[in-house]
Amino acid sequence: MKYLILLFSLLLFAQESKPGVEQLFSVQTVKVKKVTTSKVQKNYGYVKVDESKRYSVTPRFGGFVEVLMADTIYKYVQEGEVLARVYSPEVLSAKEEYLASLRYSKTRANTQMLQSSKEKLLLLNVNENEIKDIERTFKVSQYTNITAPKSGYIFTKNISNLDAFGAKQKLFEIVNLESVWVEAKIHQKEIAGLQTLETFRLKVIGIEKEFEAKKDILYPSLNTKEATLTLRLKVKNEKHLLKEGMYVSINASAGKREYLILPASALMRKNNAFYVFVAGEYEGEYEPREVDVAVLDANTYRVKDGLQEGDEVVSHALFMMDSDAQINGLY
């Protein structure tokens, strides 16, 4: 009987000293913080020629090359520089017609005839300096010059010394590299945040200078093999340091913004919604609250709605809090 009384006393003591849920583990909390930060994103791409900076040299007349000045590919030429001196029977005939009009107009004014013969030379794309030479000297050269429409590098050369060529034949292609494109690969998941990106900085192996780029256009097609889209950036390239085909690393960043943030460990996903356990008015009191959040990075969430700066929430062991909340009917 004595032993039964002792056993009953021990069981009673154990029941009275058994801790509650709050005492079973140390509840760690964290406060909602406000931070000022900017989103940073890294991508890669390649330098491409700006297609609006390609210029074809295609004469509107046929003829024969007498002297080829632009005789090597990738040679740099200035706007207006002579690429080839050619003989063209069609151009020579038009020049002689203009000279005859000039001589006739000295004795009998005939503005319409003079203008018509000059317009013919202009439509053949004869250089205006050659036309002025006829007006100044009253002489005609049997040769005419084909000049560069813009400054740039000769990327294509389809003619050699003493070659014959026809009207509409593409003789040269000149590419101006004062601005270039960079085509960056963008994953589908990055499209949503693309509009917030404002600054694009480019680095190229072998070049110390860092380049700034401007967002131009997102191509409306997806690379199904890579599941990527192509974002086109425009880059100023006055010193021609960037060359077609160069591999580029791109650091893109958004403008600075203020966020309320929480660590990922403080959030629990339940029934397609996110919940936190907010510290109540009394010590050891916590209640579940649904919040609207978005991923900021791998370990941090941005709080969009449901909490304010300084609110204290449980940061770990949420599964125990969840069980206790269900038992007490808080959901």
C-alpha cells in the first residue's frame, strides 16, 4: 500500500510539471525589415553588327574598274572616300549631255534643259563634286568615282582591278561600328522582371573598359532548345573596341526601391497561400496570418501586403506552430 501511494505521488508530480507547447522549444522570432536595394541580374550575349549601320555600294550604272582603291576586305574607309575609279559609257554620255546643256545655256537660257541633264547625273548617283568640276572647267572626265556612302569597315568586296560590273551589282558592303548591338540570352522566368531593369553594364574579356548599354527590343521568338529569348541592347562604340562575335557578360540592375523583407524560413506555404505566425500582445502568444509575398532572392521574400515594418514573426519551427494553430482552431 505504501508503494502504491508513492507511485501515485510521482505520477501526479510529473503531470503537474509537464510543459506546454511554448516550453517544448525555444521560439525564435525575427522582425520585418525595410531595406533599400536594387535587383541585379547577370546574363551573357554576343556582339552583333547594328543592321541599320550596314551600307551597300551598288552603282546604278555598268562599267569597268580602272583603279581599285578599296582593294582589301576589312579596310577602314571614310565617308566620301573614293573606293574605285571606273569607266562607264552611260555616265560619260550623261556628262557630255550636261556639258552641252551648259554651253547652250551660255548663249540661250534654257533652265529646263539644263536641270533635266543635271538630274540625269544625280539619278545615276554621280558624285556632286564631279558635277561641279564640269560646271567650273567646262571639261568632262572619262572616268567617274565610286565613293563610300558612310565611314566604316569593308565587310564585303565583290570586285577586283580591271573587273567589269553591271548596274545593280553589289560591289561593297560597308559596316559602321560606332554603335553595335549586343544580343543577350534571357530565360523565360526572367521576362517578368525585365521591365524593371534600367542599367546594363557590359564586360568583355581582354578589354578593361566597361560599356553601358540601352535596352532596345525583346525578339518575339523563343529558342526552343535553350528555352531562352533574345534581348537586344544598343551600345555606343566610338573607339571600335567591340567587334562582331565578341562574348559579353552583362550585369543588369533595376532602380533602387524600398522593400519589406522576411527570411524564407519565416514563411509557410499552406493551401496555395503563404502564412506567418505573428507575435501577439502577450508573451508566448502567436497567431497565423496570411501574407502576400514575392521572391526577392534564394533566401529572402519581399512582403507586398499583410505586414508592416517592425512586426515580429516566428522565424523557425513553423510546423509546430502550425499544429498548435490547427488544434486551437485558429485557421
